[in-house]
Amino acid sequence: MLTSLARTRSDDATTFYESRQGQRTALLLNDRLQSLMPPMRGRRILGIGYTAPYLPDSADCAVSARLLHPQTQKIIRPSRRDCIVDSGRLPFDDLSMDGVLVIHGLEFTRFAPDFLRAIWRTLTDDGVLTLVVPNRSGYWAHTDATPFGHGIPYSSGQLTRLLDQTLFRIEHHSGALMAPPAALSATHGRLMERIGRGARLPCAGVHIVTARKNVYAGTPLIDEKLRVPLPRQVAEPA
């Protein structure tokens, strides 16, 4: 049973989430996201990557922005608030979103710092970024039977450094999807999820991170002693 799924390949996220394993995966992740994400009632949230199974219904405005990638660009029932975007050029106004949820997104970007800086620009100053990213040391990243097995997985340290470099302050960092993906064909996985989180096992399939903008981490001031006088650029009359 545990090897049957590993011999298959995920064609795209839509097909995966229509399967039994995909539905149980979404159930487990939604359990965690509901306890970690701030209330979105009456607020605006942007989902990037493939977030159709995860966007909260309570949000005043929920936009699904799928990435132009074979795993995420297909969808069966698109809505009027669904679009395809380039990871480095998010077509949303500055400070326009109260929350950004990224699932099946960061691992598919061509240049992750540009992607996160575009998100930083889109978030309000008190907005929250929620990231779900494949764990490099987890089983899910090492089988291409699910969308989490495609793209570039991250270690905990890599993810922490990346967010720090792009001016985000991590508020919570934990793992989810403790059971191997093939096990979800026979069980809902909730028992293993509770055991894995309680024992803090390093076998999580994904990282779940919530972070806020570090609005005070701008360019540091230059010490007066290090300032170099520049020549005048204003033309003076002869």
C-alpha cells in the first residue's frame, strides 16, 4: 500500500486534490491553517500557487492567483476571482491585501526573493503571510506522486534565512503532513498528525510558517564618519 502511490506521478494539483489522498491532504492542512491563520472575516486575502482547497470562505474578498506552472495552471471550475500570474510580477496594488496564503507556490518560483518582495509590497503593514512549503527532509518532497514532490523543497534554516532577507518576521513555524502520502489512501492521518506534532518529529512533509512584514528593517543609516562628500551637481553662473 505504501509503495503504490510512490510509483505514480502527480500530473497537476487539480487532479491530485480530486483524489482520495488529495482530499485527505487538504483536510489535514486546513485543520492546521484554521488554528494558525488570523480571522479573515471581512478582510481581503490573496492565495498564490494553488489555494482553491484552502482559501477561507469568511473573507470579504478572496482572490486565487495560480502560478504559470504545469502543476498549478489547470483548474476545472474557475471563478471570477481566479487568475494566472507570473511569480515575479504580482498584478495587485500596494498594501491591498490583509493576508497572503502561499501553497504550491514558493517551490515553483524562478527567483524566490523577488517573489517574496512582491508579496511584501502587496500586503498591508499589519498583514500576515502564511506559507506552506515542502520540507527538504520530509518524505513528501522525495516522491513526485503529489504536487509537494515537484519544485524546490526547503530546509527550516533555508526558509528562515530567505524570509529574513526579504524583510519578513516569522511569528510561527511548525510542520504538518506527518504521515507519508500513500498512507492517506487507508487513513485520514489525524492520529499520526497529533503524535508527530506532540513529539516534534522532524518527518513533517511541509513547513507551515506565518510571518509579518518587518517594516522597520529598512536600509540602515550610514554613520556620519563614513559619509563621502559628493561634488555639487548644480551649475553655478560664471
